[in-house]
Amino acid sequence: MDDVVYRLQKDLVGKSLSEAQAECDKEFLKYRVVEQDGKQMGITDDFRPLRLNFTVVKNMIKSVSLG
């Protein structure tokens, strides 16, 4: 599973939010949008190594981090 997480962390950058969500759903991975168009979203501080955090600008994934 870790291999999938690390691969997606790189591969999702540049895709639309809906494409990224579909990829994560296909792999049964949790995800959340932590920033959208410069606005920080309300998130919890719990760290989950198998969850992807998306930074989204104009509906495109700009960065992906773990947590």
C-alpha cells in the first residue's frame, strides 16, 4: 500500500480534483483538500500516513502531501 501512496503522491499533481479523487477511491485511499485557491480549509491535526492532502488551485492538484 505504501508504494501506491508514494506513487500517487507524485502522479496526482497536475490532474483535476475529480480525477485525483477517482484515483484515490479506486485504491481505497483517504484524501482531503487542505487548501483551495489560496484558502486554508478547516482540518484536524491527526496524522494518517495513508491519507493524501491536496492543495488545489483552479480545480487542479498543485501539491500532494501525506497526512
